[in-house]
Amino acid sequence: AQSVTQLDSQVPVFEEAPVELRCNYSSSVSVYLFWYVQYPNQGLQLLLKYLSGSTLVKGINGFEAEFNKSQTSFHLRKPSVHISDTAEYFCAVSETGGGNKLTFGTGTQLKVEL
Amino acid sequence: EAQVTQNPRYLITVTGKKLTVTCSQNMNHEYMSWYRQDPGLGLRQIYYSMNVEVTDKGDVPEGYKVSRKEKRNFPLILESPSPNQTSLYFCASSLSHGTPNSPLHFGNGTRLTVT
């Protein structure tokens, strides 16, 4: 069975600083990987996804993530954050051939401060 | 506008009083799912439906029921709510089951409090 670990429950960062949100997964088969963002009082929105091909994936709002198979990681990065990036970020995994069953991590609250 | 609509957004009820949270999507999606979100636990799947009249249990189905009589609607039913069902609930849909290029679209959530 697949699982996802987000090691950091909260990440405070100053505006215009870089940020990395960590995600590690576990699965016995090939996986698809996703990052979702949840702004206050809203549902989740897809930020980016890795299905195959290039291991560096670019998403919306300047975010990118890199798939590292050997380290079973899919860390999310942004070189310069804005106040508007304050949100909760969820990493999720689904197994290839496993349908749309997503397993979510516990989330990382990104708080951008002035 | 393409969207998943949940109602109500907020609900406070008492133990044992049956309730229904509605979910409707206007994108002609086949796949629909319910999740609950709890602090420190992330999102956990309650039930899902691959198409009309096809539903299946997710990871935490106890205490919940669903139905899928029409493609666009997927209500979540709590026949006898208990305080441990106090949570934030999300409905989601996608075009088809088993297609990673078909991302999940989420509703804005229903915050349920059971006293």
C-alpha cells in the first residue's frame, strides 16, 4: 500500500525568501505524484503533478517539484515566496494502475511573513 | 463555471440526528469521492463512486452512507452522527476513474460539528 510523509507540519518563511516543502512516499510499484494547495476556507486545487518523463515538474504560481526515485521524494520548491502563497500544501500519491485513489500526506502549513 | 458545489458550508448538529451533505458537479464527471480532513491526519477517503449506481468504501467508511442515483449528485449521509464525526468534509470529482491526467476538482468543504 502507498503512503506519504510530509515531515514538516508548519513552515514559516519571510516574503521573497526561497522555500522547500518536503514530501516522501512509499510504494511497491510505480507512482504518480501530486501537490495540492488549500487556501483558507477553500477546497484543494492541483498545483502540479508528476506522471512520467522529466523529473522536474513546473506548476502554477511559480512552484516546481522534483521527483527523485532513489530517495522516494517529491519536494516542492519556490525561489521567492509571496504573502499570497500562505496556504496549506498537500502531497499526494497514487499507484499506476490504481485508479484515482489518492493517498494524501498530512499537509504542511506555509506561513509567509513580511 | 465548472465547479463542485457542497451544501451546507457549515453545520452544527446533535448526536443521533440524521443529516445529509449534498454534493453536485456540473462537469459531467464520472468519478466522485468524499474525504474528511482532520488536523494532523490530512485527507482520508470515506466513499467513492466510479459511476452512477456504483459506490465503494474508502479508508474510513464507518458511520457514513452515500448514494449515486444521478451522475451529477453524490450526497453523504450520516444516519446517526457522533462527536467523532466532527470534521471538515470535502467532495471531489474527476472526469474518469484511473486516469491521472484527469485531476480531482474539490468543493469548498463542509465544516460539521456534532455535539
